[in-house]
Amino acid sequence: MNDNCKTLVNNPLTNPDGNPLITSSRHGLTSFQGERALVAIGNNIRTARLRRRDTEEAVAQRVGVSRHTWRRLEQGLPTVSLGLFVEAMVIYGFERQLFDLANPDLDHIGKSMEARHRPQRGIAK
């Protein structure tokens, strides 16, 4: 086993199968699922831009970033600011979807865990 594999196996952030939840990528710490999501979102933003026949240069200027930075957003690179992501979502009409991101009312697992740890009244000890 090479050193890279040992690092991943001994990573305390692993799932029960021993697979890493977070791995080091060339762009920083990003989980596999996180990287896939960023790339998919970047592709979706690119599709929205192309459907509207916007150029990278025009939309970058509209939000106040360089064309290079806008391209990095569309590539799904995790180093792009969250503010730029939000602005891109608003520009292309996805602002309603933003409010569902991390909405605690939609966190069924968290709500279930909270209910299990809630003190129960009226139970004799």
C-alpha cells in the first residue's frame, strides 16, 4: 500500500466501510459527493447562460468578476466564492431553490435525531 492509500485508510473522517468522507483534492478539501455536486451545479449554470445566449464576458462583467473567475464557477471549482454562486443562481432565476438549501424543515434525519434525544415527560424512572 502506498503512502496516499495509508493516509486515506487512517483518516478519522471515514464511513463505516473505511471509505473517506473527505479527501484531499487538488483544489482543497472536498468530498466526492461535494465535488460531483459542484460540477453539476456549474454545468447547470453554464447551460442557463448558453440558453440565454449570454457570453462569459458579459455575465462576468454583470456580477463584477473576471471572465476567468466566472469560468471557474462553471467548472465547479470549490475555490469560487459562495457569493458568486448565489448571484449566479439569482441571475438565472433559481433564487427560490436557494431557500431550500440546508432548510432545517427539510432535514428529516436531523429532526428524527432531535426527537430521539428530546426528554420525554411523564415517564417514571
